[in-house]
Amino acid sequence: MTRALLLLFCCLVWLPMPAQARLASSPAEVRGSDQPLRDLAEVRKSGELRVLVNQSRNSSGEVKGQAIGVERHRLRAFEQYLNRNARDGRNLRLKIIPLPKDQLLAALQKGQGDLVAPGELLAPHTGRRVTASAPIRRDVAIVVVGNRGNRHYRKLEDMAGRSLILPAGSAVPEALREVNQRLAERKQPPIVVEWADPSLAVEDVLEMVQAGIYPWTAVEQPIAERWSKVLPRLRIERHLLVGQKADMSWFVRRDALMLRASIDRFLASYRQPADQDATFQRVYRRLYKVRNPLTGNDRQRLERVRQVLQKHGQQQDLDWLRLAAVAYKESTLNPAARGASGATGLMQITPAAARSVGVSNIQALDSNVLAATRYMARIRREFFSSRQIAEEERMAFVLAGYNMGPQRVQSLRAEARRRGLDPNRWFFQVERVAMEQLGMGVVSYVSSVNKYYLAYDRERYLIEPQGQKVSMRK
């Protein structure tokens, strides 16, 4: 009997123990992270608090040193709070790390940052080793947003079969699940989620909804209210709530107890400045806003220049609809347009740029498009041909070069690399440097052309004659 009990005891010793009872050899093994935990003491020792921010301009944008992102003021105040309470008198600084919204919590869990400041609601994070701070804003509703020309709906279920265009990382799909289950029980079609292009953040989607390019979206009500001040044709459907209200918070890793406590103490005393949105409104009220390029006479204008754009687009391996987007932004598809510094015609090419690619007469439509496409192809070939640049980003760099000169774009890329940003991505990376150093000019230009291109590409099957195979997404 004694021998049997001894054998049973030995077997029990070798059985696996519960996870919380095991002794791990390193913190990373327990937390599933790539880097060891950094709580407040480690942050202070390093002199740097790494903040993972939502890359949207709404959340973290800054223009010439002035904050337009909703989290910028709060983060600066938190930096000052930490430095006021430093016992050793050593100041720390914030390192801002912009990422797509849907990658923020995973990056935090991997130890790539110390704090997530999304500026929006995040999708449920059950199972992740992260924890939310005290609420920044309580009971935030997600509401449907359209434009003033849209049809009215009494309740959300009435939108069965309609589409909501959403930016990446939106919390809406999870919130829609319950209403779509009810619709399925009634044998009605669901409310469809259509994901926007990755180059678009929440503010871009709202601008395209105002223009009528997209029909509907759904966003956090404070974001909708904020942007309606500079996008006056938006209509916020405050009675069409998607899902339950939730709290907006910052996030830290669950083990960072001291950092979490410090954040909560700061948020308890923080008061948003009364003039927080003054710069945001000043910048965006006078900024160019896109319109729907496929309404009224605009579609007829596009048809009149379609063949010449297709011809030269094919010759230079450029999507003719992207050329059309440039032409719409530059001249509203008017071949007789005249601009500043001698910019001429449909593509608003300057005489100097045209001569650099061997075209002397830019008055005629065909020569104007020839010069512009040659110039774009040259910019692409000589400055942005690296295989490390994705095709959509490459064309964004080409557009920036077309607007301000490729050498200046290269200097922005060098500065982005110096800051730890991705020099091979224009959207949300190099454009941040452009915003901070130069203002919104070139950022707005590339963004507007991109939106017009997406509007055209969305209707490609209607714009191109059937059976014609001239298009390419380049």
C-alpha cells in the first residue's frame, strides 16, 4: 500500500500544473510578448514613453507644431504630469508610434509600446493581456452618418440591405451582429459592412460620405459631431444607434500596474481645454473638400477625355482612372484651364516640367496629357522604383512628387526614416512629416486625388466600355 501511494505521489508531481502556478523563466514567456514588461519605473529609466496612437489625423494629427488630433492635447498634458511628478527630476519624453487602429492592441501586447491612445472605441479585446484605463469618455454611442441628401430611416432595421462603409479597425461589425441576427430571423437581408481602402481613415470616409461618394458610415458620435463642424453637409442620425454605448479609454499591458495607476490619477484631474478644436477647425474649414466626380456634367466631361487618358496611360503603364483623378483635382476635367506659375490644361502641367520630358506644346489636350504622363512615369522610375514600396504607396509618392517636386518628397522620406517612421509608406507615415513641416498642402492634394481615384475605381465597370481591357490598378 505504501509503495502504491508513493507511486501515485510521483505521478502527481510530474503532471502539468495550472498556468498561474508555473514558474516561468522570463516575463516574455508568460505574456506572449516579444519584449519584457516596461512598467513606469522602466519607462522613467529609459527616459521615453512609447505611445501607440491611431494613425488617423483625427486621433493624432499635428500641423506645423499645432495639434489637430484629439489625443495630442491629452498626451502632451500627460507628459507634463509625469514630469512634474518625477522624483529624480529627470524628464521623459513621448515617442509617438502611429499604427493602423486594428493593430494597436496586438502591438501593445508584443511590447512594441507602453500605452495605446486610440482616440476611438476599440473592438472587444477579450483574451488579450491588456487592460483599459479609467474612461476618457463614458457611454459613447456609435451612430449612423450620411449626407443631407440621403433618405431618412426611422430605425436601424430599416437599413436592411444597405451598406455601411467603414475604416479599418471599426468597432461597428461586432456591434451589428445582434441587429443582423434579428434581420435574419425575419428573413430580411443584413446591413452590409463594406471596408474602406486602407489609405482611408475615419475622417476620409466622412469626407467621402459628405460628397456622396459613399452612402453611409457609422462612427463614434463625438467624432461625427466634431467633423460635422467642418463638413457641414454631413447628417448625423443620432437615433440610429449601432450596438450598445461603451467607454473610450487608453490601454496598457495588464502587468503595468504603476503606469495604469498613474494614468488613472492623471485622467481624474484632466480637463479638456475649451479651445482644443480651434486649430482643427481653422485648418479644415479652409481646406479643399472632395466632391463626387461622377455626378451631373462631370461624368460627361470624363467621357470626353477618356480616350486620350487611356491612350497615354497605357503607354506609360499608368491606370487611366488615376490620371482622371489627377485631372479632376487639377482642372475639374477642363482642358482649357489655366493655373498659377504657367500650369496649363487638363493636367495643369507646367512648361518647365513638360520640357524636361521633351514636350514643348502643352496647349493641345493630347500633348498636355502626354507631358503629364511622361513626367509621372519619370518620377516613378527615377525616384520611387524600389521594390520595397508597395504599388499604392508608390503612386502616392508619385502624386506628391507631381505636386511639389520629387526631391522635396525624398527629403521628407529621409526625415521619416530618422524619426523611426516607415519611409516607404506615404499614407499616415511620410505624410505626417509633411503635415508637421509643410502644412496640409501636399497631404490634402494626395488625399484628394486618392479619393477621386477610389470613387472612379468603385464605378469602373460603368465607366469603361464593356469588353475593354485597358485598366490596371497602378
